[in-house]
Amino acid sequence: MTTALRQPARPVLACGEVRTCLLPSFQALDGRAAAQLLRLRVDEHVRISERPNMYALSPEVLTGVDCRLPTSNGAKVRAVGTVATRAALTEGRLLQSTAYFGAPAAGPDTRRPWGHYLVRPGVVEPFGKLPEQATAEGVLRGAGRGELDLGTIAESLLTRLLRHPLLDRKVPFKSRRTHLRWVARRIPEGERAALTRFTLAEDGLRTVELRLPEDTPVASAAGLCEDLALHDWLLTTVVHMLDSSRLAAADGRAAVLALRPAVDHLLHLWMPHAQVDRSLVHLWEVLEREPGFTRQWQNLVQRIRDQLAVQAIPLPHQALSTS
């Protein structure tokens, strides 16, 4: 008697964390160097896109896990499976690492052989029923001791890449890393995807909650959140540059020197949803309305251009004379 191979259950919950930083290289990497940096597996190629901007995406690598899931109510839910990780490089300048997984509504009551989990890449199965709401809240809160920590997995990949011999570790300007945690819960067929929450917290932490159709791949949700994290990093970094530039100082040269890196390295990177799955592009509309990502970016860019223009205008001769 033979039994049919059971198809993996669709995940009802997807979770991930994205780390975003400036690549420690004085010169931006070209496509060939980017592919070399992101070649995490010898059996798969790095995907390179040159339009509308240069974007490189690594193949996925898997990390086996057997631990408790984070939960907000203290429930001890053991889960086993694999977490997918990948890295992306935008315009040879901004590096991101992401760790993510999908979880079904329920899993087997006993641990299966590793072969069972390896044919389900990026899926973490709970023992028994998944406490969906508590797990989503627990992931956004952050893992406790002994719980699945996506941030640690993403950071491990980022650290590995930052040690690559291609990099000279000379940054063109100082900046801070950000990390974005996200969860996506499934909605019934026919309902529209939604971005229900985007929050800014201390220490560079952002959190995102999504509602997505059942047939949305977890990798597509990860791609959307990588795009959000990238543009949030740009906003955060340019705001910090402006705050540190001493715009009101008598010596305008200091402001010009502080803002020059934004012009040289960052202003051309603003391209929301350029690499996002077309079915999820409309979710950017939420951030355009509140808090108004692009509106804020355009205001920052105009302030920088106005300041540089003012510094380029020579003072009238009479204004330099003293009476």
C-alpha cells in the first residue's frame, strides 16, 4: 500500500527581519563585484537587475532551527524547520540581509526527520496548533532567551558579508544601521492586501504588520519589507545629515561638507517599489498618505539643494564692507 506525498500546508503567518546598512566600501560596487559579494551558493546565480537601478539579490540559504517561537502570552510553542536568509545590494552601495519564514496553522505532534523539513524550505512547523496572534506579537516584540531570533540570523549573514575581502572598509560617510521586523497574516480569498501598521521605535527598530492573500509567496512579502526598510534607511540617514550639518552656522562650508555625501551617494537612490511584486505595490500608498514617505523625502532634497545653492551664491561686495 502506498500513500501520496502530503503537500505542505500553506503558511497562515509569515515573519521576518531586515538589516540595512551602508556598504563599507569607498567606491560603490559594480554588477560584477556585487555578484561576487552575494554569491552565497555555488549552485545558484546572483540575480542582477540594471533597470531602473542596479539591484543584486543573492540566492536563499537555509538555517535549520529547533526551538520555541516567540509569543506575547508566554505560551511555549516548539517549532522545527528552516529559516530562509538572503542579501540584497542596491546601486552597489546599500546592503541588506533578511531572515524570514512561513508557518502553517498546525504541524505534526512529533518531530519528523530532517528530510521532511528540508523539502519545505523557509517553513517552520509548530508542534500542534500555532497561536497565530500571540506569535505575531511575540516576533514584533523581539525574541527572548531560547526563542527563534530572526534578527540574530539576519545579523550573522550581514557580518559574513561585511568581512568579504572585496570591501576596503572605508565608508564615504558615517551612518547607522536600521532593522525592521515584520509579520504578515493571511486573509481570505477575495480580500485585498493591507499594510495595517508601520512604527518607529528606538535604536533603529521599525515594525510592520501586513495582511496578505493566501497565495502571496513569503519571498514577495520579504521583498516588500526590504523595500520599506531601504527607503526608511534613506530617510533616517538624510534627516541625520541635515540635523548634523549646522545649517544655521555662520560658516556655510561646514554645512556643504556635511551634505555633500547625500548628493554624491544617496539622492538618486529614492525609487519606491522598484523591486516589489506588482501585486503588492499598492501597499506603498499607505506610507505615502501617512506618514508621507515621498513627501518627506522631497522636502529633505529641496532643503539640501536650497542650502547648496545659497552657499554657491557669492555675497554682494557691499555686504562684506564695514562701516
